[in-house]
Amino acid sequence: MALEVVSASLMTSDETRHIARCVGNGSWVVSWLPGRTLSAPQAVTAMTIASAVATGGADGAGELDAAAAELGLTGREAVFLIAVENHDYGTQRPRARPRR
């Protein structure tokens, strides 16, 4: 995984579309955890989890659970939150045709 820190205020990865942004005072916000502020090490952990989920790189549930625990989550909760934030709400389902 290539985790890149851009000008000490943005973290990106080539394996996931998720990002982490520094919001000042050493606090970070990660795209799949909206509304939560994290420390820099926690933001790195969150980005690592997102990359592992995207690539299937977690070596079992235990490793994912351990990493997610650093964020106060279970592995399943982390996977769910990442999946929800990956959903493309811009696409619409085709409308059902009216019955005749």
C-alpha cells in the first residue's frame, strides 16, 4: 500500500478513494468516518483499514478487529462504514414501469 501524506494536511492511498484531512491542532478527519476527529496515528490506521478492505489485504478478522479497535470499532463495523461511504449515491436505480 502506498499511503501518501500531501503537504502534512492530506493523506491519500493508491488503493482506496478514501482520504484523511488535517483539520488543525493535530486532528484529522477520515472520509469513511465523517463527524469524528482522530489523531494522526489513528488516521493512518483508518487509511490502512480502508486500503486493506479495498484490496482484501487483511490477514483474517483478528487483524482487522485489532486495527479497528484502535478506532473504537469492531472489524465488521469498519467494513460496514467503509462500504457505506463507498456507495455511489449519484447513480440512480432505474424506475419501475407502471403496471397496466
